[in-house]
Amino acid sequence: MRVAPSTPVTCFVCGSTFTVHNKVDLDGGRRTVLQEPSACPFCDAPLRTIPKLDVGVAKSLLLTEAGAPEEKKAYGTVERFLERFTRTEAEVDALLTLARELDLGAWEEANLARLQRSKDAGLKTETKFVAKLRKEAEDGGLFERLQRAAAPVKDAHRALWSRHMAVFQQRKQS
């Protein structure tokens, strides 16, 4: 077993800062990272790290909604995508805003230009789905569907936040 560096973490629920020790277990040739503690010591919220919410994540969200094969295989549904890449209602809203602000026409044009130089099958498939997304966005249905898919995820995030903030408040009073 090797020990990776310790990392300071700020809890996404209560805002407390604590140190997480990462241990890499190489049991049977399989590499597993164990994090201690696995939850916030102040509110018991699970330790969850997500990538920075950026244009790339927003594009993957839209391709998941459109049913692109790679994204469907990796993430399944928009709900599962949002559960994986967000921890709070604010993060869901931020990701939806990023998706809404994407220039789908420019994305499609850039892909078409790249296809002139390279006949990449994956890029060709992506471009087909970007064109579909552009049409759905123009019709107004795309972002309405994303909002509907986000509602239960936001409800779950809100419930998790409330539950762990209650634990935090209780411990703070003790």
C-alpha cells in the first residue's frame, strides 16, 4: 500500500475544512484509492469531488440529452449525469446555464471544419447530434427537458443538504 498526499477539502454542505488522507491500495494488482475520512467529520456529508464545471462538461450534458452513443453509454440519463457531476442545487443551475449559453451553431461549424481535415467517425457522430441539439434549442424544447430532468436531482441535493446541515447544527450545539 502506498500513501498519496493528504489534501485539504472544504465540505460542500457545511463549508468546514478538513484534511483527507488518500491511500492507494494495490491489492491483487487492482488499484483502489481509499479516502479517510470518507465523509465530513462535521456534518457526515459524503466526500464527493467533481470536475470543474466548464464548457466540456456542458457539452457532455447536452450530448447525453441528445442520446449520443458514447455519452449514453458512459452516463445513461441526464439525471444520472447531473447526479455524477453536481453536488448542490447551485451547481446544477450553473451547469444548466453553461449548457444554455453554448453557441450550438459555432460548435457545429467548428466540428464541420475539423471534419474537412479528418474523417473521424466519432466527430461525425457528435456533429450529427449537435445539429439535432441546435434544432431542438431553436424549437425551445431542449432546455425545458433539461430543467425537467434537473428537478428531481435538485430535490435530492436539497434533501441531502438539509439532512447534513441538521447534523452539523446538532454537533455545533453539543
